[in-house]
Amino acid sequence: MTNLTNCIKPIIIEGVGCYLPGRVVTNDDLAKIVDTSDEWIRTRTGIGERHLAAEDEACSDLAVLAARQALEDAGLEPSDIDLLIVATVTPDHITPSAAVLIQAKLGLCSVPSFDVNAACSGFLYALEATRSLLRDERYRHALVIGSEKLSSIVNWEDRTTCVLFGDGAGAFVLSNSASDLPVITDGLAGADGSAANLLYVPAGGSVQPASKETVEGHLHTVTMNGRELFKAAVRHMAEATEELLKRNGLTTEDIAWFVPHQANIRIVQALAQQLNVPMERFVCNIEHTGNTSAASIPIAFAQAKAEGRFQKGDRIVLVAFGAGLTWAATLVEW
Ligand SMILES: CC(C)(COP(=O)(O)OP(=O)(O)OC[C@H]1O[C@@H](n2cnc3c(N)ncnc32)[C@H](O)[C@@H]1OP(=O)(O)O)[C@@H](O)C(=O)NCCC(=O)NCCS
């Protein structure tokens, strides 16, 4: 596992926000379009419903709404932001980045703005990159967003994948200024590209550019080996958590809350079992969101904060796993 950012000074979480599109699609709604049932989806995944963006709502639109909430929470104006990083696998276009479109829509100054693609680990990868960049005193306030319109890369005729995913966005405003607000104290990230074929979108890139055949073959949508991903998700999230705790001289007993990537409630249950931590200390919102990839952790975090779950002094572990394979873990002190 690569330690990207050990020995970096704590970074303050000044504000958080999230946005879920208004259209709610239940399992029963999906059972009308594919051969599935509410019972199957709930039992195998813990998902009851997901929010889907409107046709004219792009990744950048979701991101802007989450970001505005995070800015308000931080008490900052768009002009205060001097770095923007967006984690997504569903940018509005292949190029330019979602980040530059979001920069323009939010009215940020001409600050560095770029995307990170690390699938469901993307938001934590973006936090790692931000922590490094905030060492540079030229940057003071960074906006980090996870935003996904996964409904745009799902095959709605494939019951093995379409029931899993949802749309949404979450955002953090981070700062390197001294303060007693919540801090990110450590983080790590890793990858294993040899297993890239477990979850990918075959066409639309340089290997297989868009053509009549790729569209007809549904090659622009997610293809996935669910069983192998399940096992890898539990293993990598457990290992990442254990490594993060060990190098900070902590045990799971020192952690008040775990905010895991929301892919499948059974993955979270298996992780909890492996770490020997009761499920009550895991923040889980998957029943109402489905898997929103890079948006999942900041949405769950922002909702938990809004519900007043975090108390001063709480240590919180964020842990993610995604296509790539990628994984990452972040330590927060509230
Ligand atoms: C996808 C996942 C829910 C499937 O659960 P599972 O228990 O492994 O189920 P299986 O794939 O073995 O399928 C079991 C049966 O259900 C069927 N099935 C699959 N999807 C179904 C659906 N939506 N509704 C009804 N039946 C379904 C399968 O066709 C299979 O039928 P068969 O036994 O007749 O062949 C699970 O593997 C998973 O969550 N994996 C991780 C996926 C993930 O998180 N991806 C993102 C990573 S960030």
C-alpha cells in the first residue's frame, strides 16, 4: 500500500454538503423494467431506493448544488476558494473536465480545477491530493467534490448492475488555516490495476471509440464481476483501515464512527465483522441512495453530520473501495 501523505499537517474540514436529485426510484419501480424484486435487491444489497438525476441534470449540476451547501456550511464565498478537485467517473464530457465546468458554474476565481478518476475511492483519493496541495501556502481553501450521474453509464436492461447504482454529489471545503474545527489527520491510498477488468466500461475510450456496434452492444455501460468485487472490497477496506489505525497507534476501540463506501450493506456487514466492530458504529445510508461511487462517502458524511451524530473529539474513519481496483482510508478528528 502506498502512503501518499504521511507526515502532512492536519487539514481542517470547514464545511460539508450534499445533494440528491429529486427523482426517487424504488425497487418496485425497477421490477417493472427488469426481472427483479424488492425482496431480492433488499436481501442481497440493502438497497431500497435510489435518487436519479433528471435527463437535463449533468454531473456538474449535482456537484454545484452540493458545493453551495458546503460553502454555506463553511461560511465562505466562491471567491474564497483557490483549489477545486472533483472525483467522478461520470464527467459531463470526456474533455474538458467536470471540474472546469463546475468552476465556471460556481463562479470561482481562475483557480486550478481538475478531476480525479479513482472510481468509488475517488473522493478519498481527492482528499489525499488536496492534503498534499494544501501544504503549499499559495492555497488556503480547497473545494473537494464527489459527484456522479451513474444512471448515465448503467445498462437499464441488465438486472445484475442497474439495481445497484444511484446519482448524487457530496462536497467538503478544506483549509490549511489554524483552527479548532474538525481535522483530517492522516490518510492512505492504494491500487491494483491487474484487476481492472472486474468493473469497467469497455467502450468510449481510446481502446474502443464509440461506434454503432459499441452502442448496440451496450459497451458504454458498466460491466462487472460482482462476486469477485465483493470479496476484494471487504479485504481491501479491512486492510486499509487496519493499516491506518496501526500507524496512528489506534485500535478500532478508539474510533467512534466508520463511514464506509456504500456499495452493498452485506459488504459493510462483512467489514464490520472482520474488524470486530458493531454495525451501530457504521454510518449507512445505502437503503436510500444505492451506490453513488465517488459521491457516496461525502453524502453519508454530510448526512451524519446534519443528524448531529458526530461529537467533539470523535475519531472517524472514512474507508473506500472501487474499480481499478482502488482503495483508500482517511482519519478524521471531529
Ligand atoms: C452484485 C451482487 C449484489 C450480486 O449478489 P450475489 O449474491 O453475488 O448474487 P449472484 O451474482 O451470485 O446472483 C445470484 C442469482 O441472482 C440473479 N440475479 C442477479 N441480479 C439479480 C436481480 N437484480 N434480481 C434478481 N435476480 C438477480 C443472478 O442471475 C443469479 O441467478 P442464477 O443463480 O440463476 O444464476 C453482489 O455480488 C455484490 O454486491 N457485489 C459487489 C458489487 C459492487 O459493489 N460493485 C461496485 C464496487 S465499488
